[in-house]
Amino acid sequence: MEGNDTKYKQPGQQPIELIQFQPSGNTNMRPNPRYFLRALPLLVLLVTIAPGAHAAVSDADTAYQRGLALQKEQRTEEAIQAYQKAISLDPEHGNAHYELGWSYWVLGDWQQVVEHWQTARKLGSLPASASQYLAEARRNLEGQEEPLVQPPIGTSASGWSDTQGKVSLELIARFQHYNPRPIDANDHFDRFIFSPKSVRFLSDGSKAYVNALEGFATVVYDPQRLKRTNVIIHRFNQKNAQLFLENEGSPWLPFPPEAPEKPNEFDGKPVESALSTDEKYLWIPYYRRSYDAFSVMPSAMAVVDTHSDKIIRVMSTGPIPKYVESSPDGKWLAVVHWGDNTVGLIDVSSGSPQSFRHAALVTVGKRINLDRIEKTDRDHGCGFCLRGAVFSNDSRYLLVARMGGGGIAVIDTQHQRYIGTVRGMRQTPRHLVLSSDGETLFLSSSFEGYVSAYRTRDLIAAAQRNQKILRPLREEYTGLATRTIAISPDDRLIFAAVNKESKIVVLEAKTLKKLLELPANSYPVGMAVSPDGHQLWVTAQGRKRRGGNSVTVYRIATES
């Protein structure tokens, strides 16, 4: 099963093992009145004898709070400097030692993590829940964990295709948030690259949008200059109230009584994205709203103007909208809900964001009762765990991958109903892509590590006649945890991100023959091919709180 495997905590908050690190109060930091009364004579003595000490402690707290604010903005190096200043002013500032350890964790400096957390423990500022992370940091320091893969710029591989001749990939650039001082000029430290999940190109190749899930940001790049040009921040407060319209249509999931009084004030975790057919708008769904620790409330989706790269509207969705897809006819936007076995259809036929409306909510099988599910791990407590989706070229049908339980679900968009599920593919089908003519469907099976090909019309026909099993036209083993796949613009090559083996595999689309593979930054998850077919961008989100935090750019070359 797939998970959002990079787990970080928010600065100033205690980590708890959920889908990601979620907000929680640090009970070790709460004042105890009994301790205060016992310490009162000592406090009076300190104030009487050393009034300057109080000022130093106050300055240390100010530096500490600045560190929290900087780390929340992923300004890791600056946060480290602020925490170090706090400690220089007050060497026994346990909370500063604790948070400094987390900042060093982002950079993978395990020696510093262990040293500062050991100090925090001595000072009584290491939460009990952090003991497991201290043990994990020690294992990393001692080399007991598998080595991280971070191939140097210039790494390349080549193979031979019957249709294209020689095919080669070369790593030409990287944007990462783990090495502030890289040696290579094309290896860029980018503080906004925090748990990057997916990438999407405009069709003219002028922009690449990277969703940084834990960074609450979408980072915009110029693929030609290989330069960051913009950042879209997904944080909403009362100043953004105008982005939320009341006339959305019937809600797909109402807010429960325990929802916050102001549910539209939150941080959003961007996952995937989809472009409107005219590419004026980019839809970006959020894994969840920041206050919804167990992902059982409505999430949301931003509508971005691709000219200005600004959010112009935010719509509510169901729980965990991991994937979105727009129909070729420009009428529908499908929102695939990992969280409750449903697919929502938004009517976007007007072309005006202010007029977009919720339409049908289609249930695949049986909708999950969110009051009765196991809520501690929503990456697995997700029913059929609906994931990748594609529309048929005529927009009549939507095909959806079911990572939980297997199979491809087929939805009739004209009648807005679920037809049935066709099985026969490998376990945990995850990502779907169509050939440009719509005739061939390619899918990745994450658990077993395969890429398979089906005739699209055969899958639809099988669902219509209630045929349970349909074997693939061809398939090829690519590696454990094959996540996102991408197809070249000329339909000749298939690219696969192999998460557990930290590599990229290239297949010949016609035969699914493996042409080449080469190392990728540890735990690749998302990818996209540039419209001209000359670049492959790969995101590495991370796994088990290690690796990730990188976007790598490969040059694709073919020679007859």
C-alpha cells in the first residue's frame, strides 16, 4: 500500500506517528503548579541576585520563538542559527535543543540530532514520544539504516530501442532541501522543496509545477532555465475568506460538529494536480486540512490561475482527494477520494472558476462510514484506496485504480454511475496513463512492481458485461513499489519511478521491453515528461522520515 512516507513534525509541536507528523501539544512543556510553588523561593533569589540573568533568558526565548517561525517556513539554516543563539544565551534551554535536533534532522546531520536530543533529555525537554526518533537518529548515525541514494549530477545510462534506437538519460540538475552547500552548480538547495509529491508541466513547456506536500507549497520552475520562478503558499486565514464561495452545490461531505469554528482557516497539503483543457487553471487538491489530524473531514482543492500563479478559488472536497483528472471535453473535473471510496465530479463546463459547482458523487462499491473506521493510519484505513484515474478520449468513461482490493473501477460519466470493477492486473494498481490516441492504458502495480498494458475499450467492455477478470496485453517487472509512470509525447517510451529501489526505469511502450535503469534520489514517487520529450522531472518525497526532499531533472536523448 502507498503511504505519504515522509513524516515531519511542525516546529514547536510533539510528533505523533500518524499519516504524517501531526500537530499535538507537548505535555512535557506544560507548567505544573506544584513545581512552580517548589521553585518559587529559587526564582525570587535569582531575580534578586542576578537581574541580568532574566534578560538573558528572555532574549533566549525570543531567539527560540524566531527559530520556530523560521523552521515553519522551511528556512532551516536560519532556524538553526536562531536556536543556536538561544542556546548561547541560555545553555539549558531544553526546548531550543529539542527543536534544533529536528532542524538538523531535515539536513540529515545525525550527529547533531543525537547530541542535541541527548541534551534535551537531560534537561527534561525531550517528549516521551520522541524517544523512538532519538533511537532512529542513532541508527542512522551508526550506519544501521540502508544508505541513501543521492547520485551526482552527470549520472547517466543508455539502452537500445527497436523503435527509437539509442535511448539515454542523464541527470542534469537537482533542487533539494538537504545539502545547503552542494559542490555542483546545478545542484540547487531550495528550502521550498519539502516532501515533494508530484510535478505537472504546461503544454508549452514554460512552467513546471511541483507540489511540496509537507511544505504547504507549490513551487513553480522554468524548465528551460532550470530556475525557480514562483511559490504558491497554501495557508489560509481570515484574509483569504473571499476564496471560499458558499454556492458550491451540495457538499460531498458535511463538516462534523467537532470541526473548528472557522473551518476555512487551515494549511493545505498539496498532493497531485490537473490542468483545465485550455490550461488557464490548475487544480491542486489537499491531502487534508491541517487541523484534520485523522483525515475524516472535508478536504479542499485550490484553483490556480496559471497566468498569475495565484489561487483564485478554493473548493471543498471529500476526505483525502489524492488525485484529480480533467475530462478531454472540458466538462468535468474528477476528484478521486482515497478516504471513502468515492469520486466527485465538478461541473467546470462554464470555464469560469466562480461558476464551478459540485455535481455527482459516485460511490465505488460501498462508501466508508468515517465514524467507524480505524483512524490512526488513513493511508491504509482507506477501503479501496482509490488513486490514479484517466478519462477515455471521448470523456464518456472514467477509469480509476483501486490500490486496496485491486482492480480498475469504471464510471459512466454520462449517467454519473459506477459500472463495475475489472480485475486481472497485479496487486495494488496505482497510476494510470493513456496513449495519446486513447487506445492503450498503461498502469503501475506498486506492491508487485509491474507496469502493464491494456486495451482501453476492452476494460470498459469487460465492466459493462460484468466480466471480472481481464488479462493484460503485456507486462514487465520494473521493481518494488513502482509508483508514478509517465509516457513520452510520441508514445514510444514509458518511464517508471521505483520507490523502494531508488531508481528510474525506462521501457519501450510498444513491447514494454526494459531499455535502461539508473539510480534516482532515494524513494522517488512522482514524475512527468516535458512536452518536448527532452526532460524527465522526478520527485523524491522520502520514506520512514529519511531521504526525499528533492526534485531531479534528467535529459532524455534518442539517436536513430
